[in-house]
Amino acid sequence: MADAPIATQAASDPADLTGTGMRSALRVAPGATLTLALAVPIGSIAALLLPAAVGGSVNAVVRGESAAGPTLRLVAVLVLALLAGLLVEIAGPGLAAESTARLRRRLAVQVTDLGTGARNPFAGGDVTSRLVGAAPDAAGLVPALLGTLGALVTSIGGIVALALIDPWLALAFLGGLLPGLVVVRLFMTRATDLFTRYQVVQGSLAARLTDALAGARTIRACGTRDREIARILAPLPELSAAGHGLWRAQRSAVAQVLLLAPVVELTVLAVAGWLLAEGRIAPGALVAAAGYAALGLGFLEQVEALVGVAHARAGRARAAELLAVTPAAYGTARTLPPGGGELTFRGVSVRSSDGTRSVLDGIDLTVPPGACVALVGASGSGKSTLAALVGRLREPDEGDVLLDGLVVTRLARGELRRGVAYAFPRPVLLGADVGQALAYGRPGAGADAVADAARMAYADDFVRRLPDGYATATAGLALSGGEVQRLGLARALVQDARVLVLDDATSGLDTVTEHRIHEAFRRDLTGRTRVVVAHRATAAADADFVAWLDAGRIRAVGTHAELWSDRAYRAIFATGDTEGMSLAEGTGLAGGAGFAGGAGAQGRKGDG
């Protein structure tokens, strides 16, 4: 769930955030909105003309006059009411569908912009529930409000018509209406609160289910199926309480209205009968008074329509809560600065999402153009966070990250993506087939560029063995973890960015293949800067130099060979792992580009 300030901001002015108000509806679906806005009052007018038309026909019959004219008017009013009703039934769902699509797109863009980490306080399942459930509820606000407004106008018109027939009829009606309005007001307040609570619990259920699906193999391996099911379904009693509470509120409101309506109608009819007996109104006016009394009570009987308004208000508040979180703003620079990919971390600090601890603390580090730096450290030392700062997958709380002398926040979104490419430990293949998945970050890339990148990532051979090669559909594609990682590497290479960030992107490969890939990178990516989050000594040995992180600070900067003499540095890797040192000594990879370390660095060697 979001924090309180976000919820308060969303609740204060949700229309500005969700775009589900009347002005937005006119922009999204002007035809449907105008049709609905015209059809609803036309329907109200037709409803108000109907009792008068019926009364006119009754008077004509009672007086022995020709009923042709009154009957024709009655038929015209019925046709008008029918047409208005048809237009409402067509335009309402159309407007809701257009608004739902637009709001879901906005929510999807917002979630993508927020990414993960401190900026996004919502769990994946909760976000899904807002897109799937809250968005269509919020998008139904204008149709629901117009329908409710139409019912209100019709009710007020019925009361005015009663007053025009005789003021006593209006007074008799109003005597029973006021308690009904109190019932409706209390119901709306209660229903909105319950709907919001219901949707919040639904989001919690969806978040728990999403977590369980992501960890399905762990659940099976640990034999904790029953325990996990119990965890997922733990919010059900609260969901049930909210649902039953809503049902009880609706039942109570309906019961009170159903008891009140006949009393009001009988009172109006009794007064109308007395007026008829006194000769103050005609027989047709008595019939019309009965019809107008029913119309006047129509607003109180619109409990289902009011439920729709409550649904919409709750959905809009949920959508606005997500939209209220401010994503990272991008700059306007649409051209990368000249240079070879020099990276500079200047006084960079990052705090945890709750602000209680420091993830990175005053990092000063320079990666020369075309160099390869390995980020090494124990789990939780801040390696992945530091790597994420390069492409703004995470934002620093203090300090700046510069690419070739330009602060990355000044770059436009597309230009930053052209400058920095990422490969992750568990890449997701996005695209209809393998070729499209590899060209995902650079849609215009040709087949040759895709194949060259796959060869450099040692993926071309197994891709060509697939049933349709690069045209093999990604849906249902069964690949090993190492094969998927190699495809992720190839996808990053296709982007042809001047900085390549490998966030533990070779952890699923055997050490020989990993070393070959790094050798290919060194040979074929001359002039391309690389940032490698290294968990293996081999990856650190293949780098030009190592930035050793410890508790969010740079403990030392140097080559892998130089740092290997430090027992604390060796302890980061697997016990007895001397492979990294032998590779460094045997292949000459320990030497390399220059580097600069800053705050927190203890020189070129560790302090062991």
C-alpha cells in the first residue's frame, strides 16, 4: 500500500489524476459522451411528459371528447422515451470502454515509469488489481453520474409537476421524501467506504498470489503448498466482512426505501382523491399525480445506480493512488554527449525505501571510457544498486551520475536507453519470436546485427537448432537458465549502447563459457564501457579493475590480482576459489585501464 500522503493527495482531487471526469470523457469519446449527455435529459423529459400525456387521454375520455390527439401525443412521448433509453444503453458502455482503455494505458505507463524500488510502493499483484478492477470501475463514473443525475432531475421534475397540479400534493410528497434522502446519503457514504476496503483486500490477495506464482518451484521443493495456500487466502475473512457489510448496507437501504415509497405514494393519492372530490383537480390530474409521485420517488429507488457511483468513486480513488506517485523526470537532451562512455559517480548516496538505512554512502568512482569495471562485494553491499544508477533504474537520493560529463538526468528517455544497455540474471524474453526478443531494445536492428550479437553471446548455435531458428515463437519456449541468460546478453548487445551493464548476467553459465564471453567482449567491444556485477572470481579477473564495495561504501579499488592478496576480498568468493587468481595470472587480464576511486576508497588495495 502507498503511504498516507499519497492516499491523501489522491483523495483530494482524483479527477485530475485519473482523467475520468466529464472534460476528460469529452476528449476521449466525444461522440459517446455528447450522446449520453443529451439522451439522459431527453429521457427525463420524456418521463416527465408521460404522466401528463396519460392524464390528458383520461380527461378526453371522461369528457367524451376525441382521444386521437391525446393518444398521438402519448405515443410520441413513448417513442421519445424508447429512443432515449436505447441511446443511453449504447453510449454508456461505449464511453466506459473508451475511458477504461485510456485509464489502463495511463496506469501501465505509470507502472513502467515507476519501475521497482523506492519509487514504486505497490506490489505487483496489487498493481494488477488496480488495472483489472479499479480502472473499469473508475471509468464508469461519468455514465453512473449522468444516470444518477437524470434520476435526480426526473425526481425534482416530478415534485415540481405535483406542485403545479396543486401545492398540497407537493407538500404531501416532501413530507415523506426527506427521510428517504437521509437514507440515501448514509448509504452512499457507507457503500463507498466498503467498496474501497473491498478493493484494497482484493489487491492484497492478488499480490500474495503473484508472489506464490513467482516462487512456485520453491513452494514445491519445500513442500509448503498448504502453508502457502493459507497465506494467500488469509485476507479472505476481511474480504468477506467487507462484502457482507456492503450487502447489509444495500439491504437496509432498499428495505427502508421500499417501506417508505408506498407510504408516500398512498399519501399523495389520498390528497389527490380529496382534491378531486373537492373539484379542485380533474380526473386526469389524479392519474398524473400518481405517475409524478412514482417519478419523484425514482431517485430513492435508484439504489443499484448509486451502487455504481460508489463503485466508480472507490475505483477512481484506487487508480489515483497509483497515479499520485511521482515517477522520475527525464531531461530534454536528445543527443548523447561526445565521448567513449566515461562514467562518473559523484557523491552518490542511496537510502532504503523506508529511509532507515543507507544502501550506498558517498560513492565517488570514475570508470574510464572503454574500460570494464567489476563491482564486487558481499550480498547487500550495494553492487546492483550502483549498477542500476547508470541507466536510472534507480535514482540516487544524493549526488550525480554522469555519462561522458553529462548528468544522466538531463538526457531524454530514448537517448539514455541508446546510451546504456542492461543484461539481467533472469531476463524475460519480450517479443513474438526469438529475433524480435533480441531486437526488443532496438526495433530497427537487422537480422545480421541480431545474429552477430547472438554469436558474441554464444547463443547463435543453440538458437539455430530451435525448430524455426530466430523465428521460433517465444511463447512456451523451453530453455535452460544459461541459454536465457545468453539471449539476454545478446539483446543488450543489439542495442549497441556505449555503456553495457551486466548485472550478474552470467551467473547461470559455466565458468568456461562465462570466460569465453568476457573474452569476446574484450575483443569485439573495444571502446565500449562495461559495468559488471561480479559474484565469481572469474568475472572479476576478466575486468580491467575492481571496485570493492562493503556496506554501501567503496572499500578498495584495484585490479583483481592486486586485491586477491586481501583475505577479506578472497572471502567474498566461494571458499577455496583460486580460479580467479589463476586466470588473472595466466591470461594477463589483471592489468588494464586506469581508474579513480573516491570517498571510502582505501587506495588500490584492500585494508586486510
